[in-house]
Amino acid sequence: KEAGGIVKFGWIKGVLVRCMLNIWGVMLFIRLSWVFGQAGIVILFLSILVYIVVTSVTCLSMSAICTNGVVRGGGAYYLISRSLGPEFGGSIGLIFAFANAVAVAMYVVGFAETVVDNALIVDPVNDIRIIGCITVVLLIGITVAGMEWEAKVALLVILLLAIANVFVGTVIPSTQDKLSKGFFNYQESIAKENFLPEFRDGETFFSVFAIFFPAATGILAGANISGDLRDPQAALPKGTLLAIFITGVTYLGIALVVSVTVVRDATGNRNDTIQPGLSCNFSSACDLGYDFSICQTTKCNYGLMNNFQVMTLVSGFGPLITAGTFSATLSSALASLVSAPKVFQALCKDNIYKALKFFAKGHGKNNEPIRGYILTFFIAVAFILIAQLNTIAPIISNFFLASYALINFSCFHASYAKSPGWRPAYKYYNMWLSLFGAVLCCAVMFVINWWAALLTYGIELFLYIYVTVKKPDVNWGSSTQAVTFINAVNNALILSTVDEHIKNFRCAQCLVMTGSPRTRPALLDLAHSFTKNYGLCLTCEVFVVSRCSHANKQTHLHTPGLPQWLNKQKRKAFYTPVASENLQRGAEALMQASGLGRMKPNTVMLGFKRDWRTAKPQEVQSYVGILDAFDFENGTVILRISQGMDISHILKLRAFCFPSSVSLDVPQTSDLAKMNQRLVEASSQFKKKQDKGTIDVWWLFDDGGLTLLLPHILTTRKKWRDCRLRIFIAGQPERIEQDKEEMQELLRKFRIKCADIKVITDINVSWKLFEDMIEPFRMHEGSKETSQAEALRKEHPWKITDAELDAFEEKVESQRTLQLLYPAHHGCSYLIKI
């Protein structure tokens, strides 16, 4: 006992004894001899070898995982979930806990069969059900009363004596009664006869192996109570491996001594003897003086194929074998009865499945899962009512094998990820051996029962998808995350070597100047319409801080919760904050530094500035400077909504009035409330399905198709499906049809559907008109003296100089760039502007 009276076990009591008692289960005394008769020595040894390989490799993988960090309660669920993440752990944890609960039923039914075989009964099936239910109640009482360990010590002593009794009995000369029942001590002829398989009653290798393999399901008995071990990192590898070795040798030894001493069929009639030297040509028993040929036409009651109590026949003292059968079945049932609730409790504590939180509560100093015991009781009773051991055994085999496969895969996956956090103290493992173990477990699942294997995988997949969708709030640093990072880096490196082509060009890799993503939802929603799940989207926030305030920068850049908010809003975007002296420098820094290799933004999205008249000249200059994104080889998209798009003041007011509410309805004056309501509606317009309308494109010159591609992407989205594309092109009156045909050809080239093409012949964009518009903002320093011009530059640095105007005019002529500000109009008509 530790401080506070909490009981902790060492490696012998907690792991070795538990594993041996669980592995020496119902199959050892009740079904092993039947498996000998059906499968023969060769297939039986092969089956035991598969069992040893599967369990040994799984144990090596488990040892590596459990020595890589602190192991708490939950056994296989804890090991898998902390290695592969909650998705795999949550799915296999539920299955594994259920499998242990069903295992209780299997062992109890085996116990009840033994009781029924040694008693005079009228209705075997109902007697098995009654005895099984009573046994489970008694086992629950022993467990809850804390007498589990005392009971296991007594059961282990009886079990060891019973196993020794089998080996002793094979060398004691057989009596006439035993001879008539098929036991002849060691005979070479019997060994030859039982060497090859002889499947009967529709049995096959797969069905027989399915019934035998549950013997291998006890290797996690120690791991399942990992929370109750004093030093699980040292105890689990040592105790489990030693238990596998001892039980494996035991199974091989018993298989050998029984299969060379007992014939497959015997009548049990002492008078079925023949004269020495005569032969009935039926079996090796003929050469030993007994004629069991009647078993060819009539169902016999003795021999390996017919009698489940062969071990009692072989032993030196029969009642001890019966006691050993009771011990093996009850000890295994007791181990599974303890394992199932503890694994289930650990799963419920992690709140992977919120509906199961009720079963997380424990009671007493050891935090016993009383509620889990009750649930396990009802599951066990439900399967006990089947009352057929051969039916229950294959059900749990696939569930346990699925757990073993994921333990092996966890070890391989963690090793493959090569994370610095993967440094197990146990060195006797190999990642490729673990992968082989995982594949072998999956193969054995199909060998046992192919449809049950598919069903198991289907259940796992369903639970995996469920946990993935629900996204539990846990972060265990799984190897899946490490491999995701490795794959992302490798893919980015591969992508950087791929030449650009129209077929692999990802349009609209957007750098969205949203500020905090919550404050400009319309801009974020429109960017999502462009990128969806196929393109890169970076939501950017520039914190304007002084150059020398490093501490202030760090405070601003610490913005927890925003990535989670984006994920909750189903917006696949990255949040990127930056601290800078002004908006322009921050945006330029983002354009230069954002992205990795080819995964870089190619389009800058920002909202239309509304406070031109009231803003400071520096702010206006900073905003206009962002439009120089062309210098960074980026396109520019400006979104203009008449109501505006910044709802930050509404969010602040909501947080002040209703800190825990999500409603935007806050007490305001009538006019302000209407204005804010219109702003909220406008900000959420791109979340809804758009009404029928048009998306207008003003095609000014051939830019390679980008102006057409953006609106085409919108029309492919579900929300914009009812909108039609309309293209305006500038042309001459005498070339209208020719211009339309050229545009149609271009659309066919890009495989873009267009509802209408209109040729505009009266557009007159005059440079003189532009000069008149900017006249109040010009400096005209060329017509002034040098000193006067210098004074004007210092007094009005924001005014346009003659040199800047000349450079702009040259830029317009060389790049044929024209910017049109055109208001959105009816329906869902939006202007794509270049």
C-alpha cells in the first residue's frame, strides 16, 4: 500500500500472475484436446507457433510504447490513444472494453460446461445459463469486496497443481477403464495417427483456429490495470514476456503429451477388445487390443474428437483437473471482469464520447469503477445466455486481434515518425518487426472469420470517423501529428521542384487582410468561396506598434483561440499575426514571408476603405501602398460592401453586455440598432446561398485568364450555383460579333460556361478626366521654384508629384492596367475588378 491506502502491485502479482491466469483460460482444459483431434499435431503446433509470434511481437511493441513515458490507467486504450491519437484510441478502446466484457461470458460458460459435464442434469443449455449468471454475480461480489488478489492466489496454486497432474498422469500406466476411453500412454502409432489433421462436422482449419486463439487474448491482463502498477514501465515488459514464455511452453508440452497418448475415437466400453495380432484397420487402437470401429458409423462419446474432458482422463487424479478447470476459467473471468471496467473508465475519463461520461466516476481509495462493473455484468449475462462456447470464442478473437494490430502499428508509426519525443527505454524492438506484427494480426483476423474481420474494421472505421468529426479537446502529442508534419515538409519540398502548369496551378492562394478574422466575416467568407478546401488561405492581422516596443509586440502576437475559432467556423485557413510600424509595412512583410515553397499566396484580398475623408494622410498612404502587391507578383482583390464589413464594435458591445451570449442583439438607440442590424446582415451574406443573379466581369484585356478564373470558381461553389456569369468587353461598333466570337473561343479554351457576353462600345476612360479628378491633390512642383517646391514637399508629403504622375502614366501605358470602381447592383451581382 502507498500513502493514503492505495494498493499498487509489482511485476509478479500485477503482471506475471495475471497474464498467466488469463492465458491459462478456458481453452487449456476444455477445448485444447478437441483442437488436437481436429487439427493434428502439425497444424496444432503451427497454431501455437502463430500464437507465440503474435503475442511476443505485440509484447515487444507494447514494451517500447509503455517505456517511452508515464503509463496511467487504461491499458491498451491508453497506449494506443497516447501514441496514435484519440481517433484510433477512442475507437479501439470501446471495442477492447467490450471484448473483455464478452470474454467474461466465454470463461464463465466454460466453467458452467464443466459443472454440467460432472453433474446429472436434464437441460444442459438452461443449466449453463443459470450457473453462468450465478457465477458472474459471485465474481462481481469478490471484485467489489476487494478480495480479487486473495482469490487469484488460491486459483493459481490449484491451476499449477492441475497442470503438473496432466504430465504426471501420462506416465502412470493406464487402467482398463482409461484404455477403453482411448488413453494408452505414450505410443508411437498414436503419434503417427494424430500427426495430420482430420476435420469433421464441417470444421476447417479456420474455424478450429478461431476457437483456439482466444487462449492468446490474456497477454494484456497486466497492461489493463497499468494504473494499479507500482512501476508499469519495468513491470509490463518483464512480466508479460515471461508469462508468454511460460504459457507457450505449457501449451506446447500439453499438446505433445496428449496427442501421443489419446486416440481420436473411443467407445468407453471395456468389452470392445480384440485378440492380440488381429487388426480392425480402423485406428492405432486396434494394434493395442481395442476395436473402436463402431465409431465410424455411430457417434462415440470418448476420444479427442468427442470428449471435452480428456484432460481428466489423462491426469493422475481426475478431480484435480476439474478443480484446475474451475481455476482456469474463474481466474480468467475474474481478470477480464477487472480489465473491462478499468479500460472503459479510462476511456470515459478522457471524455472521448461525451455520452459515456457517466461511467468515468470511481469509488473508494482505488477509484473503483463500480458503474463499469454493473455495465460489464449486463453485457456478460447477455452473452452467457447464448450458452455456446464455440460461438462466443470467435466473436472476441477479432476484437482482441484488432487491439494487438494497433499496438504494433503504434510502435511502428512512432518509430517511423522519428520524433525526438520517441525514445523508449526498452530497446529490444524493431519498427519493421512491429509492422510485420500488425500485418500478421490483420491476416489472422481474416483467417479466423473474414466477415467478422470486416465487421470489426467497419465498427472501428465508424468510431474513428465519429471521434474525428467530434474533435475531442485533447492534445496528447501523438505520432500521427509527427508524421503529418513530416509529410507536409516532404510534400512542400517535392512541390517546389514541380514546374508551373495550368493543370496544377492553384488559383487564389489568398492572403486576406481581415484583421481579427471575427471582425470581417464577409471578407473571410468570400475568400473561403475562392479557396474552399483546395487552396491556401491566410487570414492576416497587422498590429501597429512602435518600433522599440518589443514586449508590446509579443503581447499582441499572443492570440490564443483564433485557429480553433476558424476550425469551428469550418474555414480551412491559417491565422497569421504580425506586428509592424504601419499597415503597409506589415502587409509587405506578410507578402514576403508568408508561405513555404510553392505554398505561397498569390492574391491579396482586402476590404474597401470607407473613411477616406476622416483618416489621417499616413493611414491613407499606408492603405494605398498595399495595392502595390503587384510588385510582389500578387494579384489584388478589393471587396466593397455599401454597409461596410467591420463589426468589431458590435462584438465589443456584445461582450460588454452579454459576456456569455452569442447573440448580436444588444440594447441600442433605434437608428444605431438598425444600422448595426444591416451591417450584421451584410457581413453574413456570403454564408448563405446566393439568390439568382449575375456575376459581372469587366474584361479589359487578355491577362491570361485570371479574371475569368476567379468568377468561374465562384460558380462552382454550392452557394453560388444559381448565379450566372456575364462578361463585358470593350470593342468597336463594327467588330461586335467578331469580339464576341473571340471571347467565346477564349471561354471554350478555359472550359468556362458564360450566360451572356456584352460588348460595350461607349466606354470612354479619358486620361484628361483622370487628371481633372486628381487635380486638388497634385503638387505641381514643376511650375514653381526649387525652394518653394521643397517647402511644399515638406508641408504636404502626401500630394502627388509630377514625377509620380509621369511614372503612373507610363505604367498604365506599358502594362495596360485600368482600375474601375463600379458599384454592386441587383441580385447577387458582383464586379470582378482588376
